[in-house]
Amino acid sequence: MGAGNSKQELFLSASGLGDVTLIKHLLRENRDLDVNWRRPDRASALAAASLFGHVDAVTVLLRNGAEVDIRGQNDSTPLMCACQEGHLDIVEILLHHNADINISDRRGVTPLLIACVNRRLKVINFLLQKNAGIDAKDNDGDTALMISCVKGYDDVIKKLLLHGASTHITNNVGHTALTLACMAGQTDIVRELLKHGADINAKKEDGFTPLMVASVNGKKSTVVFLLQQEAQMEAKENRGNTALMLASLGGYAETVKILLKHGACVKTTNNVGHTALTLTCMAGHSDIAEDLLQHGADINAKKEDGFTPLLVATLNKRTELVNFLLQREADTEASDSDGHTALMLACLKGNIDMVEGLIRHGARMDAKNNFGMTALTLACMAPHTDIPGILIQHGANINERNRDGITPLMIACLNSNSKTVELLLQLKAEIEVKDKLGHTALMLACMNDNRDVIRALLSHGAEVNTTNMLDITPLMITCVTGTYDTARDLLQHGADINARVDNRVTALSLAKANNNKFIVDLLLQHGADSEASNDDGDTAPTLDSSVHQLYGLSKLLQLLKTSVSETDQPDLEALMRATTLQDFIGSQAQHFEAFDGMLQDIMGSTTPTRDATGFTPRDVTGSPTPTRGATGFTPRDVTGNTTPTRGATGFTPRDVTCSTTPTRGATEFTSRGATEFTSRDVTGSTNPTRCATEFTPRNVTGSTTPTRGATEFTPRDVTGNTTPTRGATGFTPRDVTGNTTPTRGATGFTPRDVTGSPTPTRGATGFTPRDVTGNTTPTRDATGFTPRDVTGGTTPTRCATGFTPRDVTGGTTPTRCATGFTPRDVTGGTTPTRCATGFTPRDVTGGTTPTRCATGFTPRNVTGGTTPTRGATGFTPRDVTGNTTPTRGATEFTPRDVTCSTTPTRGATEFTPRNVTGGTTPTRGATGFTPRDVTGNTTPTRGATGFTPRDVTGNTTPTRGATGFTPRDVTGNTTPTRGATGFTPRDVTCSTTPTRGATEFTSRDVTGSTTPTRCATEFTPRNVTGGTTPTRCATEFTSRDVTGSTNPTRCATEFTPQGSEELAKQNEEVALPLPAECQVMADNDNQIKTITSVVKAVRMGLTKVQDGQKESSSLNYSLNMNFNFSYGQRVNIENSENLALGDGSFYINNEEAMALSEPADSENAQDQ
């Protein structure tokens, strides 16, 4: 290190130690000394002095040209250093020298943010007074208020809100201060934010509300508070999930109970059809599932894809929950949209416990999915040997065939499950069964070339020379897809080496086309005819063109082997590429059914005819036999159709699915001559009439026999209708769905509207028949009624002129003269009084008997109320819900507010009765009290003027003359002394008895202390926590340092008590306070002596040092100031909420998210 840098290092160290004498000496003796010099780690003298709180050093440096905003590590400034450690005096000095109060470092952190993170209250207050940017954001978009909410600093939050911090600002991921407080479960802070205008129902960009955030993190106390504040419980986020769904998925049972108790709907669905119950089943929370079922959740409710809670639990391998649902009699036969039952899914997942549980509860083993597969067939697809055995043991058919003739053994061979194959063979599965394309189990095994499976089949006598419908043998398949060993095994078991396909292709030609020299040699060694020729005289080697086309099938099979995993769906993209391959006769891969039984799209396919040019074999899945001449058909579309007519040119076969026989003469049909018809529309129709001109056949789906003359009918609309009347001109047949017999003269009816109605009256002119759905018999003269409105009503009275019949739904008998009533409103009401003029009948729902003269009442408001007093003029009756008897003269009361109150005093003028909720008896003269605040208080003293009664909650008896106290703060305190003027009573919590004259003490700081001495002026009482008895005269001590110390010396002026007594004695002349961050770790007294001597030598300008000391010793104590400011670990507060909320995504782990990094002394991190 050069001499120049040595001086600079020494200067930096002196600044960090606050040694003003040395600083001045170095500046005076070294004119070239750079006061703004920075080490490679960017530490500077001013930053060091500011960080460690050396006021004099900071002043000297600024006078000598120190740059006030010099940048350090992470672009921090001296002001940030001072704010971090709470050095208010230095903050004031720096700002006086024009330090930038809103400067930010690389992280976007400002001095105010630094102070808030470290809970430096005095510094925060001073910065706010100096107009620091209160809503400034860091790089993550977080403000000082947001960070304080996450950390739970309620005192910091109150200061920020008092100075106008915004509650509506969002960070980079959409969180507000309120949602962050809800995420952390800081209920008190949530309450404070709401008081200052935070929106309780504000949504983030993803749709999450504060209630959802609290629910998804399981913060039950916060959830309770938000619900009490009427947060919207049924609001949905962008994926359609409610708070109940999020809590159910997260497994927060207590939160779920709270939401259910407050009436959360259990049947609400999200965007993909999940309910709270299905989400719980997905996550496997049995306790929550039980709560949901007890509150009305449907155990067999289906999503749009057919999934029930049992199917969801099975699919997600939630064994415990499956057993729970089975015990609650969940339907074991329910299936999804592909026809899979719970047993089938359990077999695919390989869960033995679920399989056995389902069998015990009666699950059918012969049930088939949409592709004709049973549970046993699916079990053979997965590599779980035990499950097929269990199913067969309980009666499953070992030789069950699907629509294409595929057996469980074939499926096991195709999936290379050798153990399952061996088990099935031992249980006598039929080995020579062929599927509809002629494949045997051995052929399918050769396609996958699994030698263990092939050997098992051969050892059980499988025929090696069997052929499929294209005359292909197992050996030929092996020559395309297999290995030398498999070919040798087949030859050893008698495979025909010279078998041909169409007298052209042999095993040898295929092996040559596949460039498999080893198999070619093997075939020649076993006598293959190398001169074999076709009918045109071509020898095998000249068949390359045709053979290579067939060889393409091997590529297909290789694709399929990698595209179908043990239990997952296949790679459909690979399948689409593969299906374009054809052999020499134009057959595609589907004709070989190489992967039949595995791929969903071919499962259940039958046999499209050979000359059905243009067929897409995939499309004929499920179709039995389309006719040969059905040119232009899309075979997929004829799925399920029986026999479309031959000449039905232009049909879209898919559309005639399920149709039996469209009539011949239905002109304009698209059956044979039904030109312009859309055949799809006749799905399910039996016999539409011949003359139904202009019918849209789609519309007659399900209709039996619409009448001939029903001109202008839309046949679709008569679906399900039996016999609409002949003259129902103008009807929309769709509307008469389900109707029995509408009357003849019901002119103007919209038949749709009479759905479900038995017999509307003849003269109900002007009725909207739809509205009378479910109604029994509306009265004849109810002119002007909207029949829809009388749905469910019994018998509205004759003279109820002006009623809206809809409104009397469920009502019993509204009184005759209740003129002006809105009948809808009397739903559920019993008998409103006769003279209650001006009432809104809707409002008296559930009310018992409002008094006669309660003029001006809003009857809606008296819901649940018992008997408001007669003269309570100006009351809002709604507000007296649950109240017993408010006093007569309580003028200006808001009755709503006295809910649950017993008896507020008569003269408590200006009380807000709502606030006395739960209070017993506030005193008469407590003028200015906010009664709400005395909740839970016993008896505040009469003269405690200026008290905020809320604050004395839980307090016993604050003294009479404690003027200026904030009663809230004395919570839990016993008896603060009378004259402790300036105390913050809150701070003396848990203290026993602070002395009377301990002026300027911060009482909070003596928490836990026994008896601080009277004269310990300028002590920081906080620091003596745990200390026994600091001496009286230890002026200027850093009391914090004597924590745990027994008896520091009385006169050790300027000592750092944490240091050594001997160091103080030897250095009386040149006191050198070493902060904890800068101390040289002295192992023994010699090191301390050495350091002391070096300091003295440097100060005296000596160039040499004492014997036994290295010349470089003068630099050994230089500061290693790697300023890593404790801004606090950033918390990844975005979950984000990626929950499997319908789309498979996952949710917040609140314990990890809220594991915040607090300051080292978080309990005492506030300044004095």
C-alpha cells in the first residue's frame, strides 16, 4: 500500500472512530489529502462518521469540503447511513448542508424508507417535517407505508398516515398497503388503514381483494375483522375463485369455518367449474371437506367435464379423502366426460388402497368408458401388476374386449408390461384372440419389441405365423421395428421366413429396406429366398419404393413408443405427423392399429371400408359401418350413427349422430333428398312430419310429432313438447318445451313462457306465459299482473291493485288496503299493519309488528327489531336491530349504533350510541367521550378530561391528575407516578415503579429494569434493560452497552462500557472510542497496549514506533467499513396466488412469505 493510500486509510479510520484531533492533524499536515477519497468498496470518511454517529467528525469533514451526498456502496449516501442508525443530530446537520432528502440508491430506497425499515421514529418524524417524499417508491414499487405494514410497525404507520401517506398506491405486483397488511395478518394495521380511507373491497390486477389475500394466507383474525367491516365475501378474482375457495384450497380449516359461519356460498363455481369442495378434494383436506358438506355442499356435484369431488380426489391420489367421501356415500358410478369412473382413475394412478376402497363400496368393474375400456384394461396400461390381480380376483373379466376387440392382454403387450403379461397368462388369458384388424397379442408385442413380453408369449404357445388383415406376420413386423434377438426367437419357434404380403413383400425385403444388416444375415442363414419376385418379375431389392412406404410405419411406431408414457396422454403432435404415412396399398397406420387401445382418438374405432376414399380413420371412431358409397363423408362425424342413406350427398355425417331414420320426403332435408337441411339438426329426432316445410331439422331434436299445420314453428323449440295445439299461431315452439296443453285462445302468448305451467286461465289477456311458470291458479281479475311475478304465489287478494305479482312470491296474505305496497317486498312478511302508510313492504320482511304511529320509519330497517319506542322521532328503525329499549329522550341517537348496548344514560348528549357497544355504564358527565372507545372499560374517572376513552381499554384506574396522558398507553400499567410529566404512559408498560425525578426518561425503556438511579441524567433508559445498578455519575455513558454489566466505574468519562477498563486508564489523554463495528478484537492486554501506543505515536507525529512493533502497525486498526446497510431483506410478497384454482396453478405459502428479517433488536429498534 502506497504512502498516499496509507494516509487516506488512516483518515477514513479516524473518521469512522470519530477522532476529531487525528482528523484535524491529518488535514493540517497533508495538504494533498482528499477528504472525499473512497476505498474500492466505496467507503468514504463522511459516510463512516455518519454511520457511527460522530457529530463533531461530521461537522469537521463538511467544513473541509466533504461532499454531502457522496455515494457509497449501492449508491447510498451519508444521510442514509445516519437514518439507518437513527442519528437525528447528524441527519439535521446533513440536511442543513443541503443533503438531498429524497435521494435514492440503486434499489430506489430513499432516506425515509431506510428510517422506516429500521423503525427510527425521531428521524422519521423529522424527515416528514422537512417534507420528505412520503409516497416515494423503491424499485419494487413499495412505499414506506407498505414496508411498514409488512413488518408490522404500527407506530411508524400511524406517523405516516398522520402525514398523509396514500393508502391507494400499488406496488409492481399490484399490492396496496392494505393487501400487504392482510397478507401479514396485521389486523390492527388493517383497522388503521381502513380508518384512513383504504378501500376494503379494492381489487388487484389479478382480482384479489384484501379478504381473499387474508384467506389464502390463513390469517383468520384478519378475516374475521374484514367480515365485520362488511367486506364482500362472494367477490371473485380473475379465475373465478372466492375467498372460501382460496381458503379451502390452501387448507386453512379455521378460516373456512369463519367464512362458512358468515354465510359463504358453498356452491359457487370458478371459471373452470370448480367449487370449494372440489378444490378441497384436489388438495386433500378431509376436515374442510366435512365442514363444506355440513354446510350444504353437494357431494356428487359435477363440473362441466363431469368430474365430481370423488373423481377429483381420486385423480389427485388423495386416498384419505377418497375414503372419507366413500363413507359419506359418494356416487362410485359417476364418470367424467370421457366415461372414466373413480375405479378406472384409481387403476390408472396405480393406487391399490383407493382401488380396494372403491371395490368395497360397490364400484362396478364391468363399467366401460367412452372407448369401451374397463378398469382392468386401463390397469393393464399402467405398470402396476398388483391391481389387475385384485380386479380379476373380484370378478373382472380377464378376456373383456373393447369395441375394437382389444383385450387386457393386448393392452399389456402394447405397453410392454411384462409382469402384467405374465400374470394374465398365468390366469389363463386367451392368447390367440385377434382385434378387428387381425392383430394378436404377439404382433402387438413385436411392434414394441419387448423381448421379455415376446418370450413370455412364446413360452405360453403363441402362434408365430398368424397374420393380420393385411397378411403381415410377427416376423415381418420385427424386421421393421425389432432387433436381431427377437427375430431369432421367432425363427426358433417356427416363423415362416418366406411369407409374403400381396405376393410382393417378404420379411427379407423389409429387413433390407430397414437397412438392418444383422437381421438380413440372420434371415439368409435360415434360408430366406433372396431371389423372391413379385408377379411382375421384380426381385425383392427392386421393391424399394413400395417397401420404403411400408417402412415408414416403423418410424410411426418408434414415434408412438416415445409418445405414450405409462399413464399420460400421447404426444398428439407426433401422432398427427405419423398419420400421414401410407403403405403400398394406401393403408395408413390406423389400419394396423399399432397403437389401438392407447390413444384416445383411435380407441373404439371400428373398421372403415377399404375403398372409402377420403375417410379419416380417426373420425370413424365408434361408428359401426358407414356405407361404401358415402362419398364425401367425414367418417369422424358418423360416430354413433347407425345407417345413413346411401345417397345422402352433402351430409355432414357427424351431424346425424344418434339420428335413427330421417324421413324420405322431408323436402329440404339433407337426408337423401333433404337438400339444404343440416343433418346435424336431426340428431335424436324420430320422425319429423313430411310437410313440415321450412323446418330446421336441428330444432326437432327430441320432439315426437309436431303438428302438420304448425306453420312458422321453429322445430328446435318444440324439443320435448308433446302436442302443441293446432291453432297456436304465432307460437315460438321452442317456448312450449315441457308445456302440456296451453289453452286455445291464449293469443299473444309466448309459448316458451308457459313452460311448466299446468293450466293458465283463459282470460288472462296480456299475460307473459313464461311468467306463470310454476304458478297454480292466478285470479281472474288480476288485471295488470305480470304472471311471471306470481310464480310460486298462492292466492293474491282481489283488490291488490297496483301489485307487482312477482313480488308476492312466497308471501302469504298481504292485507287488502295496503295501498302503495310493493308486493314483492312483503315476501316472507307475516302481516304488516293496516295504517303503516309509506312503508316499503319489502322492508318489513321478517319484522314482527312495527308500531302504528312510527311515521317516517323505513320498515326495512326494523327487520329483526322488537319494539322501537313510540316517540323515537328521527330514528332509523333499521338501526335498532337487536336493540332492546333505547331511552325516550336520546335525541339525535343513531339507533343502529346502540346495537347490543344495554342502557345508555339519558343525558349522554352527542353520544354516538353505536360506539357504546359492549360498554356497561359510561359516566354521565364524560363530556366529549367517544362512547365507542369505552368498549370494555369499567369506570373511567370523572375528571379525566381529554382522555380518549378508547384508550383506557383494559386499564384499571389511571390517576386523576395525569394530565396529557394518552390513556391507551397506560394499558396494563399499575400506577404511574403523579408527577412524571412528559411520560408516555404506554411506555411504562410492565415497569414496576420508575422514580419520580427521572426527568427526560423514556419510561418505556426502563421496561424490565429494577430501579434506575435518580441522577442518571442523559441516560438512555432503554439501554439499561437487564442491567442491575448503573452508577450515578457515569455521565455520557452509552447505557445500552452496560446491559448485563454489573458495576461499571463511576468516573470512566467517555468510556465505551463495552471496552476495557485498562484501555481507559492508559488512554486518558487521547480517548479513542471504538464503536462495536470497528473494534480491534483484543485477545490480551498486550494488544490493547500496542494499539494505544500506536495511536499516541500517530497523534504526536512520530515516524517510528516502539521496539517489537511492526511499522505497519499504525494501520492495523483501520476500519474495514464494508457498509452493508440493514435496509432489511426484501420479502417476496407476491405469490402470487398461482393456485391450482381451477387451472392447476399453486397458491401462497404464508409462513415462508412472512418470514421477515427484523432488525437485530426489533423489540427495541425505536429511537428514544
